[in-house]
Amino acid sequence: MIPLPACRTVLGEYAAYQLAHTGHRMTGQAEAVALVTPYDHAHRPTYLTFRHDPGQPWQALAGERAVLADAIEAAEHETRVVGMSAPELAVLLDMAETAR
């Protein structure tokens, strides 16, 4: 894994992860959208959404999106949380936390 904080990118073993959007609310909540681009060209890039409540870890939100605008909308409104663990995503979301 190669973190590239200046580019808001993490290069993983099977895909590149890039922080495509971060948003912050007056309540202290934050959301993030990550673009995941597999190195295997048979798979299309996809956007994953995350939410962060103050004092809590980042939570992955349900669904993958193909369009950034749809992913941002989902990050703002999605309520279903899913389990997801990837060390690359943890490093990427730390970058989002640092940018706050």
C-alpha cells in the first residue's frame, strides 16, 4: 500500500482509492466519497460513500455508485450502514479526517 496524501490517493494491491468528495455539516457529521479504480480493466471504477459522526469511526454506507453526483447525494441521505474493511480505505478516510 502506498499512501499519497498530496493527491488524496492510496495505491492498494488491487485498486487505487481516491478521495473524491468530503462534506461537513453544522452538526459535526462528515461524509466522504471514495473513487475505487480496480487495476483489472474488466471492472469499472465505482464510488463508495462513508459517514462520520463526532467521536465515532467512519461508517461505510450501503450501495456503490457509478456517477459522482449520485454518490454525493447518497452520502448526504443514505441511512443504511454496511460492514467494510480494507486497510486502504482506512488510510484514505484518515486523510479525509485530516482535511477537516
